[in-house]
Amino acid sequence: MRHRLSILVLGLAFATLPTYAATVDGIPIHSSASGKGAKTLVFVHGWTCDDSSWAEQVPELSKHYRVITLDLPGHGRSGTTKDGTLTMDLFARAVEAVRAEAKADKVILVGHSMGTPVVRQYARLYPQHVAGLVFVDGLVALGAARAGGPPPPQPDRMRGPEGLKNREAMIRTMFTPATPQPLQQHILKMMLAAPESTAYSAMTATFDPAIWKDDVMTMPVLGIYADKSGLGNQEYSKKIYPAFEYHEIPGTGHFLMMEKPKEFNALLTTFVEKIK
């Protein structure tokens, strides 16, 4: 019951935040901003999610920082392309449109799941605007997903007669027995509401080999991962992110920032305070 009430109350509060609508290629990009401070955090959700993924972060972190959330193209309340095709460059440029509209010079980008390659692509395209990166149970290399783990998901399985069923089955693997049932239902409802074209095209963009390069990035990088996550690769990450630090939150699944927000927010705040 506590989780059900928490989700409802935070969701209602989140919905009342000031909203904005930057555009990229004529596509309206929904975003919200709250708080004040010298540092600006931009939160980027994952595959078939939306900005409500950060409902447990915004109220607390906006006490100290300027906090911006957005819906990526094809997701949530943002528009999409005419043919439904989504790319990692489009996602990164949507983030840039929101940053520019907010008139924030340098930002700390927080990306959950698919949001990790999004913020990394943003850092490639707009390094002058990046103060730091935070990976939230996000994939850092295609090889990391294959080594000793299951193969990457197949985008074609996300569409067609069995598409919705396959999407639900995959989403359920993101939970642990400790993930509260109300939270599971909230996440399922959010993710299964995304259009089929988004589920297919966003997954295709995520696993596009062209974006998985070993280019070194020297800005501060924090990895916050689920308990015994198979996505984080500390050895590889430290090679391409010399200023990388890694943490796992015990007893969490893929949506760790929603499952244990107090612990997550504390790790994130400690990292942000180190950035000059």
C-alpha cells in the first residue's frame, strides 16, 4: 500500500511541474523543470519509458539543483517522426534542444537503461555542454551484454502479433522478487503504453553497432547499477572513462532509482557535489 500511495502522490505532484516544448526537426519535445541552483541535472529515461521514471528524484534533488526531465521522441508526451524511425542522434539532439531552451550551459546528464547510450551520444555531439555523466543500470558496450550473458534483444520481436506479449515478457525480467507489485504494475503500464513503432525503432537505435565506439571520454562518470547487474562492465568502463566510479545498490532490479530512491539519491548527490 505504501508504494501504491507513494507512486500516486508523486505522480500527481510530478504532473503539475512547469512544462516546456522544445522542438527537434519540427517534433515537439515535452520537458519539465524545477528547482534552482548552480548545477543543472538532465534526466533521460529508458526504452519505452517516460519522464515519470524520475518521480522519486525530482522532489528531493530540486531542493538543491535545477532539475530537468524530458520525454524522448516517440515516448511519453513528445511527438515522433513521420515514419516512426528513431535514432540515437535524434535522441541526443532532442536532449540538446531541451538544454538550449533551458539556457543551461553545462549539465550533468543522468541516463537510465537506454538513456545511457543516449547521454553518451550526447557527450560525443556536444562535449562543451557536459559537466558529467551518470549511467543508471545502462549498457556500456555491446560486448558487455554478450560476455557470459544473454544476447541482445531482437527488435523484430517487439512488433507484430506477438510484439506486445514479447515486450511484457522482457519487461518482467527487469524485476526481482523484491520489486513491489504496485511498482511492477506501474512500470508495465508505462512501458506497454508506448507505440509499437517506438518499441521497435528505439531498440534498433540502441543496438545499432555504429554508436558503440571505444572513444575515451574524460569527464566525471558515475555508474549506479542494480544488484549483481549484468550490464555494468567496470574494467571496460574504466578504460574509456578514466574518471569512472561504480556502485551497486543491493536488493534492486533494473528500476533501482524507483525501488530504492533514498540510496540512489544519496549516491547521485555525492557525485554531483564533487563536480566543480
